[in-house]
Amino acid sequence: MPYIDESPTMSPQLSARSQGGGDSISPTPPEGLAPGVDAGKGLEMRKLVLSGFLASEEIYINQLEALLLPMKPLKATATTSQPVLTIQQIETIFYKIQDIYEIHKEFYDNLCPKVQQWDSQVTMGHLFQKLASQLGVYKAFVDNYKVALETAEKCSQSNNQFQKISEELKVKGPKDSKDSHTSVTMEALLYKPIDRVTRSTLVLHDLLKHTPVDHPDYPLLQDALRISQNFLSSINEDIDPRRTAVTTPKGETRQLVKDGFLVEVSESSRKLRHVFLFTDVLLCAKLKKTSAGKHQQYDCKWYIPLADLVFPSPEESEASPQVHPFPDHELEDMKMKISALKSEIQKEKANKGQSRAIERLKKKMFENEFLLLLNSPTIPFRIHNRNGKSYLFLLSSDYERSEWREAIQKLQKKDLQAFVLSSVELQVLTGSCFKLRTVHNIPVTSNKDDDESPGLYGFLHVIVHSAKGFKQSANLYCTLEVDSFGYFVSKAKTRVFRDTTEPKWDEEFEIELEGSQSLRILCYEKCYDKTKVNKDNNEIVDKIMGKGQIQLDPQTVETKNWHTDVIEMNGIKVEFSMKFTSRDMSLKRTPSKKQTGVFGVKISVVTKRERSKVPYIVRQCVEEVEKRGIEEVGIYRISGVATDIQALKAVFDANNKDILLMLSDMDINAIAGTLKLYFRELPEPLLTDRLYPAFMEGIALSDPAAKENCMMHLLRSLPDPNLITFLFLLEHLKRVAEKEPINKMSLHNLATVFGPTLLRPSEVESKAHLTSAADIWSHDVMAQVQVLLYYLQHPPISFAELKRNTLYFSTDV
């Protein structure tokens, strides 16, 4: 599992931030475990942290070895009549690498036996303390880093032999890896020490978190963390965080501030662009296609000097060029394909399959992820050149749109001059983009290293409590975004708290996670001015008051208890709590132990007690949704407030006389959520455990006539209360889908929401061949969605006709 990445090339700022831009490490060491409080679990976590770090330390040592390998032969030729490099050049490029290698090799050799022969009393704090005390060598390396890179680049340009050496250094794979060697550039390897010192500090932070305060290692680790953090602080003072790019005609330094992949609407079609924001210009580029072995380069599509760049207000912007949105069901199909391909890749790896087969599957997965990334964004981000043309990007996240806008506006506060780049200047600037870029890969999972976290699969429960820090009263609400399939999507929204500086929402949401690693919270001021309509999507533009992001750390969220946290944004503090339920846990149905009520009680018991054909709760929720929610955007997809859903659940369970009054006042998404919860909490699925395997087999049949015969027979085999309720729900969902142009809920969307709810069996069967929650999702859910979709797309099915038209089968169900 090689840990290889292409890395920044100019003086970087060492940062104690976790990957993905989480919160920085606090300047004071974290609280350790209190003596005797779950110390066993803490020590077990400590071993896991150390094992992971040891594996990455092995990779790092192999990378340093690969960097040192050409140094000896280069030195040997330096004194001959035909040197590849001079002694001075060699010493500049490889400065302090040997010292760093020896420090880490000694550290690894001492730590490895301690982790392999683990017991709860093992001590290794002195090893980390010694490693921290030797950080001075990194200071010397960092000071020389920029010169080393420039020297290596100049030598590559002037000497073909050195260019070949520096472009393909062989890094040995870890001991337990099938990959014997990986090819990496010298430029990428020279960045590794910069990255490593930050990672070591993060590991110290994690170790302290899981070390009891009375453990002998605790004070030693505390000391090591203090030294490391002081070192990082001193380094950061010396390094400019922005990257020097090229010099402008006036002799000023133009620096890269931000870059990333965005979808541009060009000639009525979507194009993936790499956008670069420099201190005085925004440049939009695309990667040129190059033949194998040649350096990749960017082709500039357009640029706007920041002095000429304006953001048109909603009323000023012209309507966007017509771009047909990608049908939702096709986007869902892509997600299913990606999940299935992920499973196939994991199975191939588990069975030690051929690397060619794995590469072929990865290529297919990349193609599907690329299409999804290109076609899913819908949020417009328009920029205008005051001297002419407008440009339109589509983003998946309002958070991202806000980040780009804020970064540009911050730079525009300086005294900027308008200019025109000559063709040579433009060529030089575009040429610098490849080396300066900070985002190297399209954000798809196929581009992730094997040792990167696959993210969380399951359900995240979030309570948005309150917010403080607003300077004046406003109408305020929050939205929640999570990442999935390489991009962020908005998943939930609180109600608007009117005319306040301290909103108290206390609203709970259940958010489905599909490989998610981050949660974002955005706080808005609601705008009721209908003149402020965005012509790109006809939506009123609300003002973002603040935004923040946290990493979804499995160690923190995978507990039964609520974890409370605060996100600070522009002086505003939003308090929230969260807990996570893994997908395999959420798949379990738990029958109710009570004899009364409707939730968790068999449907046959409820209909018999009520003397009805369809449970009262189903009829009332459907009636209310059809009365006032059928045109609600995202009905059944958008989460209702969990506290409202629980209140409705309690009222239905108690058969309270105020049910109808409460329903008429309740938010429609909460009513839709209550209906879904009712079906999810049935002790067995509506389509029954007994018939589940047959539904899975029936939907897989290829012959349309055989499939029709089988699928109708299966419906006929259901108990009457289940069948009548299913047909009642089916007709309701078809009526919802008829309003798709308004509510954006297609038959496929509804099948995706309800399929697992109506079919998921009570007990998840043992799946020895599946290796992760992602596999369970791709295998089971895909089939469950297809079953419901089959019936939704079928002409109307009546109970009487179904019972009348009995067909003959050669096999039993």
C-alpha cells in the first residue's frame, strides 16, 4: 500500500492541521484519560495509533532510502571528467537527508519491537521525546528546501541523465505489500520530510488523548508534543504560507493563493476546469493531453485581472445559458455503479487478483466518478469581466462558492491595477501552474491512496442547538453539508429563527453518510426580498453569515453517546451535538416489546386492532403529504427535524385525539420522515423476511416475461395487510413522482429512499465475502431499489385483479 502523492513545490507552510482542513492542534496538550476511566480501551486505541504510525514510518524510511540511493553514484561521478552533477549541487539537493534518515531509522528500529510485543505497561515516550529533540535537523532542511528544488530543476533541464534519474526513483513497498516498488519523482520525495514533521505532531496529539494521565509515558509525550509544537510555530514564522509564482512586469511577486477543480458551463456544456487564483488575477485552465513520458501542461482558457473582476448581483445577472440538468436517476445509477465497482476492487484485492484486472476496474470507476463530478453540481457561481464577458461555474456546495468569493474579495481590498498579459507573460504564468498547484488530483475516491480512510458509512445524528455572536437581530437558519462521492451536498436545514441575535434551534437531523469524512455547517440570514432572485436558478439569495467544517473522526463519533462541539465562524459560535450509527447497526430492525402503539408492532396486529385495511398512521401521513407537501422540493429525501418526528411517533403510539390538529401544524418533512420511520421500525419488512431472497432472485431475471410472472406472484404471496398497504403506498409514490418537475423527486429517487425501508430484512445475513459497509450498501441496496422501482414503473396493480389472476409456477417460492 504505497503512500505516494505529488506535493507542493515551493516553500510550504508547515501546519499542525489534520488532512482536509480540520481544526488545528491546540497549543496546550490535550487532556489524557483520567486514571481508571476506560483505561483499557484507551490503551487499546494507543496500540492502534502506534501501529498505524509505525506502518507509515516504514513507508517514510523507504522514501528517504529511495532519495539517497542515487546520491552515492552521483558523488562518485562528480570527481570524474564527465560529472553528472558537481559536489556542491549534490550537497544542496540532498542536504540533511542522510541525517534525517538515520534519526528515523533508529527511532523505527527501537519502536517496532515495542509495538510487536505489546503489553499495557510498555513505554515508548522517551523515543518520541528523543525524536522531538532532534527536530533541529528539519529546520536546516526547511531553510534549504526551496534552493534544493530550484537546483534539482535546473540540473534536470541541463542534464538528461539527471532528468531520467529524478523522474523515476524507485520506492520499496512495505514488507506486507504486494507492490515491490513504486516510481516517484525526486520533487515529490523532497517534500516528504516537510509533511512528516507535521504528521508526527498529530500522532503525539492522538497518543496523549489515549494515554492515562498516570501512565509513565504521559509526561514524556507531553514534553515531546510541546517541543514539536514550538518547533512548528518557529518554522511557520519564517515561511511565507503563499507560494511564489512568477514576477510581474513591474518586478512585483505574483503568488498563488488558491486553486481547485470547478465545472464551467461553456458553449452550453459542462467542462471540468482547474481554476487558479493569484494575488492579482484569476486564471481558468484545462490540462493538455500529452503523450506518455512528456511533462503535463495547462492550456489557459481565459483570465481576468482581479481589478476587472466583479460579481453580478442577482438582479444584474443575465439568465444562464441553457444547460440540461442530468436526470437524478442517472446520477443515482452512477453512484450504484461506483459502489459496485468499489466492491469488485476490494474482492480482487482480497483474493490477490491480477493487478491488470484491478487497474481495469479502477479505470472504469474513475470514468463513472468523473461523470458524476461533472454532472452533479447545480449551484451557480457567476463572475464577470467589467470589460466584457461573463463566466458561469456550477458548484455542488454553497460553502465552496462562499470560499471562492471571499478569497477573491479579500485580494480585491488591495490597490490592484488593471493590465493585459502579453502572450509570453501568459505562457509563463500558465506554465507555472503545473508546479504551483496545491490540488493535484480530481477529487474522486479512485485517486485516494490505499491507506487513506474510506470514510464513514451509516447515519450521523446531528442536533443543532444554538448560535451566539451576531451583532444585530436577524432571521437565521443553518444548513448541514457532508461529502460523498468526492463532492459536498446539502443534507439538512433548520427552521428560520426570526428576529434574534441568539437563535436556539435544538433540532435533530439524521443524515445518511456514504464514505463521508467531513461535516460542514453554514449559518444564513433569510432574505424575503423577492427582487433578489438569482436568474440562474430562480432562487432567492440568502446571505451567509458564517461557515465552518469539522473532520468526522471515527474514534470521536463512533460511540453510543452524544459528542457535543462548537464551530466558530466569523465571530459566530454554533453549538451542536452528534453521534454516528454504522450502516450494519442501522440495518437491524428491533421489534417493539410493548403490546400497544403502532411503531415496532407487526402490521397485521395493527390493522386487526384498528379494523382497517391500511394502518391509520400510513393513511394520515399520506393524506397530509398529498394535501400540502406533494410539491415540496425533495419531499421524502430532505430530513425532517428528528424531535418533531419523535413527537409525532409518540402521538400515534398513544392514539392521541389531537393527532389531526398536530399533523396540520407540523412541518411536512417531519410528517414524511414519520412515515419512513414507521416502515423502517416494522419488526419485519413490509415485503417480509420470508420472501426477501425470492425478490432478490426475481429482480435479477433477464427474461421480461419470466420477471413479470415472478414479481406478480411474489406480491400475491404477501399477507393481505402487507399487500394492501404496499399497493396503497405505491399509488401515492406514483402521484408524488407526477410532480417531479416541481418537487425534483423522480420514481428512481423515491425508490432509492423507500427501497431499503420496505425490503431490508430483519437480520442482516452473514456476508463473509463482503469486506466493508460500502459493500453491504452496493450489493443489497442496489437490488432493493430495483425491486421497488420495478413496481413503481409497472402499470397500476389492483388487489382484486392480482388475487384473481393466479398463474402456475413450476417452482415454489
